Amino acid sequence: MTVLRGRRTRQEREAASAARWPLAERLDAWLGDPHDSTGPFGYATAARADAAEEFPSAACAALDELGLQHYYVPAQYGGTLTCLPQLLELIRTLARRDLTTAVGHGKTFLGAVCIWVAEEGAGAARLADLVRAGEPVSLGLTERAHGSDLMAGEVVAEATPDGYRISGEKWLINNATRGRLVCLLARTAPEGGPRGFSLLLVDKAELPSGTFRTLPKVPTLGIRGADISGLAFDGAPVARDCLVGQEGKGPETVLKALQITRSLCTALSLGAADHGLRLAHGFAAERELYGRRMLDLPQVRRTLAEAYGDLLAAEALSTVAARSIHTLPGELSVTSAVAKYLVPTMVDRMLLRLRGVLGARAFLSDYHAHGRFQKLERDHRIVGIFDGNTMVNLYALTAQFRTLARGFARRTGRSCDPEQHAATFSLTGPLPDLRPDRLSLLARDGSALMASLPTSTAALERAAAADARLAPAARSAATLTAACRELHARMGAARLLPGGAPVESFDLARGYSACFAAACALGLWRHNSGPYDGGWREGQPPGEADGAPSPLWLQAVLDRLSSALEEAVPGSTGPLPRPWGVEEEARESLYERLLERMAAQYAAGELFSLLPCRIAEGPPC
């Protein structure tokens, strides 16, 4: 089918001059109304499969028929993928329906991305053919005894005259049983070490009988139907042309590939956030408590509005991170770590707060909305573990503190590169081709995205002098910028310990992430739909072009990120203690207006987003 792979629609051509999510709209429309209890993409179907711990085979087969897997293959190898934001958009749409399906189908990109990074000619072309044909691919990294410690791996690939002989076990591998192909990290030098491991693309269909076996599926709390299993090899022979890249370069290739996938894992969280917030808002709008609608209770209103603000902050960071894979690949070690830490963490906490809105119905599996919330909350907990868990990503930031501090001081002391910033932040601008050869294990010059924060703040302050509505956002931006400078000073002076970073460094990394997300939001504001609004129009229904430009989304996002920064590094946004009532009075109007915006998107049948995007279920009945 060519629903996603055909010529551009009128809507996509219009998107060249007006930022929106055209691919998401097309895919969601094709998936159909999720309230249809019989379709493979319906909420009821996902609930039944989850209860039975069944893999969503029908849904994945339908996606193969649609041709979604062509977006897992770069265009240079005959696929449809021309830029990574496309994949963010598509996986977010799937995750909004069912995280198990999104993980089960999308995992093929994770399995294949090491080959795209290594830029293997013949090997990449053969893999591309198999992926387009619908063959699942897995990535065999972790082992039962070593987890994230890849340099301790015990799977051995012993050199033979014709290739390698593989022995050992990989465990907790997604699609290990279903996948025909596995990109395997194995020890190729007896002594191990950074140059002692290599990647091999193993085709299980070509292995002699008895040289490998699949391990049993592991029961999991969430994504119960996913194929989380393993592989055990017993002298399995593979040809030398199965080597991915150069021998001994396996860990380097994996780490660079994970920078890409960590930046895109946020799509799973964005989809989950929309699903959870839609459930909570719909329930609160219908439920009556104490003689009035639950939605009229002040605490419920604030909870929903702040959750919406968190979602918009996560979307801004995720969107910029996906674009920066093309524009700033040399800094992706920082950008991906921030995105993979902050977005899943924010959404986990959002779902925890929304659980309080739903009350008992957040735990029931049979009595409200097919038990969608309890399934969603369980499923999303795994996202923080994929492709490096929270601690791994925070540690990746602490390891670069001094480089980041030096780079921030140097970059903010000179003029920025306006073309580079425009390419990264402008949602309607073209993206350069992906250059995997420019990926780096460390951001040698710091982060240009973070360095844009003072410049964007200054631009916002100038705009606020002419438009008083921007003043609250400008004050928040100035506070964040001042805190960011102090953070970098502390990062540059952070102690280094033989056993790893000290505890306080992780708090600094959390604070750094909040400031980084603020820089992304401000960059989007500067470079999209004029100098003020980033596409929002206050006082009009979503999607309409008329109405006064609104700084509402930016003010809310900066306020939420200021709160996150203060929680991570107390006192960083101002002296303590501070008068609580003054802050709350200023926020009350902000979040009431933000809730109105969210309710308007809900009533219009649109995605909860900074950009227009219709959803298949349409407006609520």
C-alpha cells in the first residue's frame, strides 16, 4: 500500500509553509477510530491482547501492509526515511494507541540503526531489502549478568578462516524470538576492552540447526505482549561479510547509534502523555463530585493544566532533538542524554499525577475505558529503561561537565550561527542529510543548543518591551538563563571521583536538562510563525489562522521547566524561602488559560500539541 509512501498530499505541500504533523494525521486516519472494538488498532483489542500477554501480531502485520517499515530504512538504501523527525511523528502516533505495538514494530529501527551508522554498502543494501519486506530486526547488547555494562559482555565471536563462530547468551532482547535478524555485539578479542568487541549482523535463517536457540519470553509488568526474550548461541558459524563496520569498532558504533535512538525514544513518551491526559480530561469532564463536575474542582484543573504544560515542554525538546540529529550530530551525546532522561521522567510523573484524577479507575482493568490507564502507566515505565536508563543518561552528562562548561562560556561570548540555529529550530525549513560520520562520542565544543539560551532570552526581552503579554515569559526566561550560568560554573568546578560522579553532580545534570529544554522552547518560539507565538492563536479554535498571536504556550512551558529546575537544584531560581502566595497568584490565570486551550484541542478532536493535528477519534461525542 502507498498510504504513507506515495506522492506528497496537498496537506504535506501546505506543511512546507505551515508547521503541522501531516504524517501523523495520515497514519492516524488509516489506523481508524480506536474506539472501534473490532479493529487491530482499537483500545479494546489492545486491552484483550495485554490481558492474554499476546503479541499484537495483527496490528504489526497491518503496519507491514501499510509499509510503515519503509520509514525504518534511509532513502539512500531505497527506504522512505529522509529525516528523523518523520520517525518521531510516526512512532508517537502508534504509541498514542498502544505502546506494545509501537515498541514491537518500531524496534526494527533500533536493530538496524547500527548498520545505517556504520554505512555498510552491500550489507546495508541487503538489510534494507529485508526490512522493507517486513522482517523484524533485534539488537543483541545486554546479558543476564552484566546489564548495561557492555564491556563486560561474555558472548564470544571467535575468528575462523571463513568468518566467526559465536557462543554465549544475550538476554532481555526485544524481538529476539520474532526477529529473523539480530545485530549482535560480541567479543572478538580475548582481552576485550574498547577495541575488543565487534558487531555482527546475524541471520537466524542461515544458522545451522542446533547452533542457536531462543530463550523463553520474560513476563513483564508492562508491554506484556512484547517479545522480550533472548538468544543462546553454541558455536554458530557466520560469514565474514556479517561484520558490521570494522572489527573492534562495535562499542563505538553502538554508542553513536544509541544517540539517535535515545533522541527518538521520546516519541513513545509523547504518545503515552497524550493518551493519559485525554483519558483524565474526559473523565473529569463527565464525572460529578460534591454536586459539581470534577473538572470544576480547582486542584483537578491545575493538575490537568500543568500536565498539559509538561507535555508541551516534552514535545518542544523532542522535536528539536530529532532535528538536531541532522543539524548538530557532533553534539548528540549531550542532546540525546537530556531528551532520553527528561522526557520519560516527566511523563512518568505526569501519569502519576493523573492517576490521582482518575482515582480508583486508574487501577481497574474491566470497569472504565477498557482499563486503558492502568495499562498505559505500566507500559510507559519501560521507556525510561530502553536504550540506556535514567542513571546511564545522567551519568553521560556528568562525564562531559567540564567540556560543557568551557563550551558554554566560549560560545556565549561570541555571536551565534544564525543559519545553524534556523535549520535546527525552524519547523518548516529543510534539514541537511544525515551524516553518521559526524557523530561523536563527546561534544567537544559543548552544546550550541544550550548556548542559544541567552541569545533567545535577549530576543524575548526585546519583544516584551513592545508587547506586554510577553513580559511573564521574558521574566521566566531571564531567571532560567541566570540559573543556567550558575549551573555551568558549578559543573566546571565539579569534583571527579575514581568510582564515578558524586551525588550532587546528578542533581546538576537534572537542572542542566531543564535549562536545555528551555533553550529548545525559546528557539522554537524565535524561529516559527513570526516572532511571538510559534503557531498558537489565542481566542480562536485550534487550527484557525485568525486571532491575536499568543505567548501562552511559551509562558507555561518556561514556568514548568523553572519548577523542574528548582526541584532538582533548590534555590537556583531565586533565594529561599519565598512568598508562596505571590507565585501562585501569578500562575492562576496562566493555567486557567492553558486549560482552556487544552479543552479546545480536545473538543476539536486534535492532538494535544503545539502544532495542528487531527486525530481519528475526532471530537468527543
